[in-house]
Amino acid sequence: MGDSRATPVHAWVILSIAVLAVSSAGAIFKMMGDISPILRASWRLQATSVVLFPLFVWQMRTTEFTWHKSTIWIVLGSGTCLWIHFASWVWSLDHTSLTHSLLFVTAHPLIIVTGMFALRMNPHRWEIWGAILGVLGAIIAVQDAGSGEVTLLGDAAAFVGAIAIVGYLAAGRILRGEQRMPLFLYAFPVTAIASIQLSLHAMVSEGATLDLAVVDSSLLGWSDGAWILLVGYLAIGPGLAGHTGINASLRWLPPLVISVSVVFEPLLGGFLGWFLGVESIPDLWTWIGGPFMIAGMSLAIVGTNHRLNQMQDSNANVEA
């Protein structure tokens, strides 16, 4: 899996589409500013769950997978991480600029590298430099904060979202990469768990109800004609193509490679926000930071391949 020669081309295609798709979510959420943030996030995952459910049923009938107790716990943990990620990130969109929110929520490469050190996994030096360059590029790219007031609390909330997504990626790597869990058997329950937690969160913290008479405060308000197109896009685009695409690519690619790839979200999200009229036009810093992000992703990919190949050679020598 780690050897670049064994990584199928479609894995990179899936990841590229996924990164582009998730990058569009911030701008769409900004367009739904009349809806409270946690409720907004719950709408997205509710709708994504609806889209994923038929695919989940299909794989239940056509594939074989043994559900162990540990599998269930990892799925629950992954769903909880997704809940924390969306709750903190979408809340941050209302309390800092779009570009700052996207910057801090995509700081997870540095968190992953730090975690690798903590677990004594000894990341390759190119992985370390790739993570640093990728995040540095994102920092440079968002020197122009764009529209919206920047606050420390909003930035901190987005960073909590970055920490949570590391747990989500780690769980996906275990179940998708190591245990070969079928894609939709994993994606649907994780998304459904997070959507239930977000719905309960919205009820407690924002007073959301099941009453459709007041659409903008209803847990099912996304089904109304005023919002169904935007939420439908969030479900099919960032939800199905984005997060599910990331889960699919975890079968072939390590979390750090995916994590560094996702640092393009501030860059792409800033352009999409400008195109949709919810963010100011990207300035010169965006064009300067972009090459750093590309270099960081490339270094991380090469470094990960070197590390995994060294591990494989070491294991082969031990077996010999």
C-alpha cells in the first residue's frame, strides 16, 4: 500500500475529487448564515446519511464482513470525532473569517506528525518537512484574512476541528486500510452517528426542534424547498464525493498523505468563496503560498513511500 508502484492511479483521482469537493463546503455553509451553526452541520450529515443509506444496504447484501466488538467501538469513535469536527468547525465559520477557519481546521498534518513522534513511529524527515511546508503554505496563502472578523475563539474552534479529524482519519485507516471494511459499511454508520450527535447538540445548545412550522430552527428544515438544493449539494458533493472519497482513498494511502493533500482546502475554498460572492478575491499571498503547499504535499508523499518501503525491507530481512 505504501509503495508508490502499488498505489493505483484511481486512488489519486478519488483523493483529488474528494479534496475539491470538501473545499467547497465552507463557502456553501457561509451562504446558509441564517441557520445556527450546529443545526447547519446536522442538516448536512442527515442528508449525507440519506444518500449513503441505500449504498450501505446494497453492500450489506452483496459483501461479507465480520463485525467484531472492536470494530463497533472504532466506528463509534470515528462518528464522535466527526461530530466534534463539524460542530467546532461550522461554529468557527460564524466567529472568524472563512480563510482563517479553513486554515486552522486543516492544520492536522502537524498534529499527525506530532502524534507519530509521540507514538515513536519515527516519521521520515521528508514527511516532517512536507507537513511543515504544507501548513506554512496555507499560512502564507491566507495572510489576507478575507471578509469576516477574525477572532481567537473562532480560530481555536477550527483548530479543535483539526484535532478531531485526525481521530476520524486514524479510525478510517484502521477499518478501511487494515481490516478492509467495505466503504459504505463504514461511511454510513459513522455519518449517521455524527448526524444524531449533532442533532442532539443542536437541540440542547440552539433550541432546535422537530417542528417543521419554523423551518430555520427545525432539525428537518433541510427538507424544505428553501434549503434542499444547498443541503443536497453538501450531501452529494462534500459529503459523498468528499468525505466518502477520503474514506475510499484510505484503503491505499496513509492518513498523513491525505492530510497534507487536504491543506489545499483553504486555497481552493478561498477561490470558491470568492466565486460565490461570500469572500473577497484572493490576493498575491494566495499565489505565493500555493507552491509551498504543492511542495509540502509532494514531500509528504515521497517521504511516506520511503518510510513504508524501509519498513517492508526491514520486515523482509527479519523473516529471512
